[in-house]
Amino acid sequence: MELKEIQDLIKFVAKSGVSEVELESKGFKIVIKTGNGNDAYRGETTVIHAAAPLAAPIAMPVAPAPVIAAAPSSPAPSVSNESKYIAIKSPMIGTFYRSAGPGKPVFVNVGDEIKPGKTTCIIEAMKLFNEIESEVSGKIVKVLVEDSSPVEYDQPLFLVDPS
């Protein structure tokens, strides 16, 4: 089972309202438990994955879906028109890192010019460090996520001015 399929399954289970799903196939077993029941994980989703039938399970808490507040009726005067910008979004759930390691330079800063294929950040998911590359050309105008913060699938990470 591919990482993308696992992430889609986690999102589906979290939205469906069921409290537990178990999936077993050749060489692996996945158990997804949500906090919908009367358990210690209320409000969270826990994924337990064993790579082989005899392997010990690994528990990985997944951040609950963020609560989105209503936007103010009039935008703040200091905010420029962001509709002309392109968002670089997270392709997965994980932890966002701006650099390759502590003390190393960040991949991109506000004002940097980027091109398709340029690494913008790393997202750690299931102990794998995935380099996220830009698919657009332009200038970074805003970093939307703090370093070492959890991110959700399709969450905007950067705003890019394509002009």
C-alpha cells in the first residue's frame, strides 16, 4: 500500500465518523482508531501500522483536523490582495521543516526566486523525509507555516508571486 493511499484512508476514516477501521493485506496490517469513542484518544486519530505480520505495531498520532474560524467580514487594511498569488500546498500529512537539519540554511526565504524543481521544504511523514519541490516559477512572498509544525494534506505552505 502506497503512502498516498494510507493518507487518503486516514482522511476518509476521520471524516466518516467511525471509531475504528482495520485493513489487512499481503505483508501488512493497518488499524486506524479515531477519538469518536470513549477512549484516551478523544479528538485524535491514531494509526497503527505493522510492516510484516509478526512486526511490532507502531502508534503514530495524527493531528486532529483544524477548526476553521469564520473570516472577518472586511479584510485587514495591511493585507495585500493575495488572490494573485499561487499557493504551494502540502502533498501529505506530516511535520514541516524549512531546512535539511538544525543549523542548516533554509531552502527558501521570502523574496527568493524559485523555479519548478526547486526544493522549498521537507515534510516528515512516517519517519520518511520528503523534499517538497516547487511546481511553479516566481518569488516567495509569504511563508505560511512555522518550522517544525504539523501540516495537513493540501494545506498552503508558501505564497508565490508568479509575475
